[in-house]
Amino acid sequence: MTFPFHGTASLSAALFADTTLRPTLATLLTAASRAEAEMEVYYSRLIVASSSSTPSPLALFPYAASCRSLVRLELALLAALGAAPLSAVAFLGSSALPLSALLLAQSLPSSGHVLNVDNDATALAQGERLALALGIACLAGPSRLAFLRADAAQLGATLLGGQDAVWLAAPVGPMAGDKMDVVRSVVDGMRVGAWLVVRSAVGLRRVVCAEVEVEAVVRACEGKVRLAVEAHPSNEVINSVLVFQRI
């Protein structure tokens, strides 16, 4: 599936520089975030209902291949940075269809685990039902996937201090000021050396996914992070990826 909003740099720059369009663009971004959430609820329920009769139920989700490519890219970036093998990961903004978290859990060693965090109790419960239906969440011993209803900005060092890496999904705090508040709080709770993976967007993709500015992150965190690498795919992967390290 090809995402249609690649666009040219000049068109994108002109669109987002036009101050008269800013209210419309903000409305579109909010609508896109809501539409994504509703789509994930629909397909999560469909996958759960089909899990016992369909060989590859996750393939029912139309963006499954794109998500797999995105997670592979993120893990490859961390490996290229020399990051130690991950064993504890937190995914903030897991949603009703926590496909990224499921893929991350499958990439970890047998003792590894992913903490899924969302402030929407209904979406979180649906995500847990999905994991159970797919047999990914263990019923005995430590769970490969844990689900926690919480505000990402309120997690603190107790929950984040033991994580090797923290993923921040694009819909978390979609407006710039809200997202920076979340980023600041999350980074304060992370241990030195841990990785922060932030999903962003560039070009016309910013119509449906909020851009995260590197300088804004560093400024909000008061120098407690450094940008390690950034990647801006031009294929079917919608998101850009920013990888920071806690210092």
C-alpha cells in the first residue's frame, strides 16, 4: 500500500507556512488521530473474532505490512547505534491494536517484556484481548506483554527507570505543547543510557501525523537527551523516526 502524501518539499513548505490554513490543518490532524483510533478498534475486534479461523489474522489490518516495516526500521536503527539487546521496553500509546508492541515482544529474548501504556481504558482492554487471542501474552510466569492504564506523563522512574527503551507513539499528545510535556516527564523517569524512540512525520505526511521537532525535544528535556539518529522513509511507512538517548 502506497501512502499518497509524499508531496514535494516546496508544496509542503508552502502549505504549512500559510497561517490561514493552520486551523484547518489542526482540525485535519485531530480528525486523522480519531479516525486512526476508530480504525484500530474495528480491526482489533475483527482480528480477535477471526483469530481461531484465520491463519494470519494480523494480515487483516490494512497497514500491517507498513507497521512491520516501521518496527524493523526502528530496531535496525538501534542496532546500528550499538544498543545492547533490548529486554525491557515500554510502548506509550499502545491503542486497541498494539501491533507495534506485539512485534517488539516477538523480537525480544524469551525473558523480555513490553509494557503497554494507554490512558484509554477501553482501547487498552481491547488491546489485551487481542494479545490473548493471538496467544502472545503468557498466562504463566512473567507476561511478555503487560497492560497499564496510565497517563504517559505520570509514569515516573518506578515504571520507566528499568526500561531499556521507551517508544512514544505518534498519537500521544498530538499537539506540540502536549507532546513536549509528555516527553519531558518520560525522559525524567528514564535511566541514563536508555533509548527514546519518537514517531514523527515530515512533508505532507504532517497532515495526518504530527511532526516532532528535534530542537523542541532537546529544549523541553533541558539537555537530558541527545539525538542519536533520525530517519525519514519515503516508501509506504508513514512515520519518521527520531531516536534519542538519555544522558
